[in-house]
Amino acid sequence: MNIADIIVILIIAVLMIFACREALKHFRGEGSCCGGGNSVSSSNKTLSNEVLGKKVLKISGMHCENCAAKVQNAINAIDGASAQVDLENQSAIVTYDRDIQDKAIIKAVEKAGYKVIAIA
């Protein structure tokens, strides 16, 4: 093994260490893909009219509080809808004060980068 081989192995080892550190940050919800240092704050929304009903969504792809906040904000941006997102259960409860099509909710969640698995 010559000096060039040793240098290449050392560079690969250093890159692997950094990659593992970033992967651990990601799975703890601290990585930049989930908002890392730039926390997304969720806004609670109160409906202006009487609540007509609620829908429970099962959502995949949320890894941290920033993900949950993005989903909540996306649903809250729909006129007449208010969401409470539960990261642990990977779900959202959507209350509404007017008729809102499931397609509109699904579109908002997918635009935020997540997937609706089911709506009940």
C-alpha cells in the first residue's frame, strides 16, 4: 500500500464520519431537511364560523416538530380549515366550517412535502 492509497482511505474515512453524524442529526429531527436551526412555528387557527365536522388524516413523512408545523401551516392555509397535527401518531385532526374537498387537503399536505395515507 502506497502513500496515495492511505490518503484516499483517510479521506473516505473522514467523509463517512461526517455522513454518519449528519444522518444521526436527521433522525433526531435536528438536520437541515427538517428545518434544523431554522425552526418553523406552527400557527393555531380558530375558525370564524360554527364547526361543521372533522376529518382525521394519517400522514407519512413527518420526522420532527418542524415537519408537523409545516403540515399544520399548510392545512391552516386552506380557507375554512383548522388543523392540529400529532407527530407521534403521524396524524392530523382537521376541523372545518364549510365544505372542504379531501383533494384540497391532500394537495396542501403534498405541496408541503408529505403524503396523506388515509382520511377518515
